[in-house]
Amino acid sequence: MTDAILVLNAGSSSIKFELFKVVEDHAETRLDGQMEGIGASPHLIARDARRQVLADQRWSGPDVADHVTALARIMDGIEPGIAGRRIIAVGHRVVHGGPDLAEPMLVNDAAMDTLGKLIPLAPLHQPHNIAGIIAASNRFPGVPQIACFDTAFHRAHAWEADTFALPPEYYERGIRRYGFHGLSYEYISDMLAREEPALAAGRVVVAHLGNGSSLCAIHKGRSVDSTMGFTALDGVPMGTRCGQIDPGVLLHLMLTEKMDAADLTGLLYGNAGLKGMSGISQDVRDLEKSADPRAAQALTYYAWRVRREIGALAAALGGIDALVFTAGIGENARNLRAKICEGLGHLGITIDAEANQANAHEIAAPGSATRVLVRATDEEAMIARHVLGVLHRSKSA
Ligand code: ADP
């Protein structure tokens, strides 16, 4: 029997999973996949490390009605891929660690209480993350469950980067700029420390541009500021989320158009960003193919806002030594990357058109004062690493 770690990322109607084999002190991916459409049209897909399909199954909604059943179906479906392996721990992506949790934690009853208390800070995500932990505890009784927080990497922000301009009691009540995508930023930061130690010791802006998009200013491996705030709505526009919006707009919509919290949630989370602006799709590939001027406009707005934030974060860092693009759009959307970098020459950023077209690891033009890198992120690998760290520390404690 070899040891394995299961990593789960539970959303409202999906569970993404990845199984890692433990090899000495590190974790190697063995298989991954997801169960989508829990309660509606459940679909499990799993692939092994060579991308061969291990499982591809569908059920009717009531047959996989909740996360506990979904996890049971996942484990049945990937049975052949886990034969001969013993799951020694389950790592969970948890969106919110609140103001205090800056490290991954071993989940026990007290910790579940703490995570539950954070639901009001992330009502759309935290309950599903907790459901994932409950499902895994049921399925693997006695196996350590380890929570890793998307907010944790940002917890060393200075007060001025964390606060809103409200009376201090709001800050005390937890109304703060938490920042998200922390596991991705930590992964990139660790990678730079290994591959580019001189850059990692400097000032880096990481643009995590995916369906959810944000940017982070990192100095000497620590997050200094980030574009996301109290929720994952703030900052740059995203697939379906609005990004920065004047709060006065919300007051206007409530007062004059009588929109309530549910209406605004639907608009800001689900029908804004690239999808809302274009009326076509949240996917950059669809928009690039479309001849509809609204598609081009949405991409122009996206690039414009990302460029503004790069400037803002460079100011927060007092300069910039490297810009790193990551996540689905950051790693693949060449045209959008070029558009974002247009006009950033004043920050020493000039890209090489050919390298950019090739999605090369380094896309800065020769002589560009600032390095411009493209790197794949891997939040699940970061979680697996954290799980090993927690297990190691609890052994030696
Ligand atoms: P998530 O936040 O869901 O993890 P990803 O990081 O996978 O999202 O990013 C998904 C987005 O990446 C897609 O919606 C698409 O817009 C973009 N993307 C992926 N591949 C390409 C590509 N080849 N060209 C342009 N955009 C791409």
C-alpha cells in the first residue's frame, strides 16, 4: 500500500478532486477530475496522470442529490485509480479563513465551529466547502481533514491595504479587504523562489486571470495588496462577475429599480463581466471568435481594467521587477495579454510578440527592464503540499 492524499475543492454544485501519491516528502499527481451538476444533472469525469479517461458517468439529479453522495460516487468511479493506495489525509480548499487564519488547519470539532462562524463572510462558497469536509469525514472516518484557505496568503497586509474607509467598528466586525486566490499566488511565489530566486526576493505582480480573476502584489514572497476585497467580486472584471463597481450604482439600482439583494447577487456574480457585457459568453475564446462588437468591447474593457490594476499594484510595491500571468486566460489568451501590456512601457514592460504568441515562459522583449512571465498555476498541488506540511508538523509535535 502506498500513501495518497486526496484534495477536494467543493463548490455549490460541483466537487473537483485530485489524488496525489506521496513520494518521500512530496506529492505527485495520479488522477484528477470533477463531479459537476450535483442535484441537477450529475456528471463525473476523471482522468489519470496521462490524461486517459478513468471515469465518465452521468446520473439523474435525485441520484446524486448532495455532496455526501457525490463524494461516494466519485470514490466508486475512481476506484481502479486508487487501488493499492491508502488515503492518509484529505486537503480542502476553503474560501474563507476570516481575519485570523493564516495557516492551513487540521479540522476537528472546534475548527468546524470556527469555519461555520465564517459563513456570513462568504455565504455563497463557505457552506459548500464545509459540506465537502463533512462528506469526506463521513467517507474516511479518522482520516485527517485539512483546510487550506484562499484568504490566508493575504493575512500579512498592512492595515491600509486591508481596510475600507468606514468607521473603525466595521473593520472590527470583519468588514475588510481579505483578498482571494491565495493558494494560486502562494504556488507561483514558491515556484519563483525555486526558479528565479532573485525575482522572488523582489517586487512581483501576479495576474491570476481565469474565470475568476484577480491580481496580487508580492514583495519578498509576501502579499502586499490584492485586487479582490471583502468578496471575490471586487477588482478586475471576470467571466461573469463585475469587478470594481461604484457602490453608488448599487444604491441606485435598489432605490430606483427596486432591485433586492437576490437580484443584485444574480447580476453582479452571474450576469456581469465578460458574459454580461458581451451578452454572448464568459469564455474569452468565444468572444475572440465573435464578430459582435459587444464581444470586442468586453475584451477591451477587461484588458483596460487589468492594465490599470497592474499600475496600481506597481505603485503599492514602489516599482515592479516582474509581471507573471497565470490561470486559464493568463496562460493562454495571447491577444488579451498583448492588449493588457500595451502602454505599460513606463513600467519597463515590453513584450516580445513572437514569444507571447508561443505562450513562452518568458514573454518580455529583449531589453525589457521588467520580466514578464507566463506560468501554470496549481492550487491543488499547493493544497497537497500544505497537507504534507501539516501532517509532518503534527507528527513532530
Ligand atoms: P477557473 O477560474 O474556472 O479555474 P480557468 O483558470 O480554467 O478558470 O480559466 C478559464 C478561462 O480561461 C476560460 O473561460 C477562457 O476564457 C480562458 N481560456 C482558456 N484557454 C484559452 C485559450 N486558449 N485562449 C483564450 N482563453 C482561454
